[in-house]
Amino acid sequence: MNPTPLLTATALHVTFPGRRGAPAARAVDGVDLDIRPGEIVALVGESGCGKTTLARSLLGLVPPTSGRVTFAGKPLDYGSRALKAYRKRVQLVLQDPSGSLNPRHTVYDAVAEGLRIHGYAGDEREAVAEALSRAGLRPPERFFLRYPHELSGGQRQRVVIAGALVLNPELIVADEPVASLDASVRGEILALLLSLRDELGLSALVVTHDLGLAWNIADRVAVMYLGRIVETGPAEKVLTEPQHPYTQALLSVLPESGAEPVVLTGEPPDPSRIPAGCRFHARCHVLASGEAGRTGVDADCRTTLLPVLAGGDEAQVACHWATAHTTRSGAGAGTETSAVGDA
């Protein structure tokens, strides 16, 4: 795999002003993230953690308050002409195919829309047919004149994917791409995304709350909580040896985990009122159990802010307890300690 990132976010912040004097909401609060050519990265976390806002910022739909997005070595230009060119190379696949497709447009018109917006000068019919074929709708001509309501949910999602592929993008951002599909169809769509990576070298950022999906499709995983990445690394490492209590809790509810389910109490804090210290500490089962006290970091958990995780391939965790626990056990202390610095 090419080690040079295709897309990089550096110290990215997205802050929304509060209404009527209310504090500003820090939806994305200092994120470093990179995606390499031919790589699938899963961005996981509960609803409201900021992952969709982060994805929209990476797409240029939400300009960052501060920080930088770089694509193919160049900073993202938020001018309208530059964004139009950028969105030809980076395409969005939305969660709900029914909402993504105009019910009055045929499949052909839905897929051809991007070509027309970008003034495609080649053979439109050939390009549409190729995109539908790549998305698994074969023979493509059979679908040209059909309408969304005449298709199954899986077929509609394939049309949405074809609409992204028709412009030959280098990266797709898929926001919960199988959440609205039946379980029997989800595997087919995930297999399609994997085949596109293998056959076309296509990169993907898959936004999801489902760590089971991440296990099936991702090369790397970034776990997000309240605007920050709290754990990141190779999928196998993060999902088989989770270090952060939040990651452990998310994984524990998967039937195949074999772990005792950890029930997270309460909702994530309001992003306009982020607590001091580790922002997960109010819901942390390790802190509540007294284990953090036994490692001597319980006060740090409540008061000391953890730095942003750096990008890269190594497994990293932003957690006082995980760092102390790993250091005491003598296993892999270097990686985790470097992840949280002197906190």
C-alpha cells in the first residue's frame, strides 16, 4: 500500500455558534486523520459523536473553523470552482438510497446527473453502463429506464454507488452505507465496496456506528467520541485488543465478542459543555469500577485533557487508564504512552 496519504485532516475543528448567547458547540474538536490510496478506513462511534460532521468537513460541505484538509498533497480550496473539481474526485454515498434518488428520475438519469454537472465530453451512455456494471447491476441496460420504486433496497443502494463511480473518483465517503438495508443485503454491499477497493484501488471512509461492519470491511479504524478520535489503528488490532473503555463498551455488545456487555449510562455530554479531563470519564465503567483508582490515574481522568492522537498506522489510544494499565503490564507500553504523551 502506498504510504503517502491521499487525504489528510490536521488539527481539524468544526465549531457551531450557540443560539441566543449559548456556548458554541465543538462538533469536531481537534482531529487528525488520514486515508491512503486503496485503503478503507472506518470512522465509528455513537450517534452525535461528530463523525458525520467530520465527514462533511472532509467533503468540503462544512468548512472547518480551524485546521486543514489536504487532498493529494494540496490544501483543500473552499472556492466554488475548486470544490466542484474536488467533488469529482471525492464522492459521497448517503445512508438512505430512497432519499438519495429522485423518484421522478430514471436510473439512467440518476447515474448520469454527475456527468452532466461536470460537463462530461465522452459517451454518456457508455459511462453510465460501465458504472452500473461496476456497481453490480448487470446487464446495465436492463436498469436504464427503471424508477427507484421499482427496485429493491439493495438495488437502489447500488444505483447510488454507481452515481458516485461514474465520475471515476479516487475516494468515496460512505455515511452508514448499509444501515437502512436488510441483513441479507448488507453483506452484498460490503462485498461490493471491498471489490471496488481491490479492482479499482478506490479509497473509502466508511462512517458507521457498527463495529461489526468495521470488522468486515476496514483496513484501519478510528473510534470517535464527543468530537475527538479516542482510539485508532489497524482494524485487527483495535477490534481484537481494544484499549479505550469506550471502544471496549462498543465491542462488548456484539454477539460474536463473547464479552460481558457493557451498558453505557446516560448520553454523551453536550458538545457545547464538554467536561474537563477525559471527555468520556462521566460514563466510563473502568473509572466507576475503581480500577482507574488502583492505577493512580482517576484524578487525571477527571481533570487532565488528553492531547489529539497523531495520524499514522500504529495503534494509539487517548486514555489515562489504558496507558497506565499497559505500562504496568509491560506489554506494548511504548505505543500507548506515546499516544497520550505526558498526561
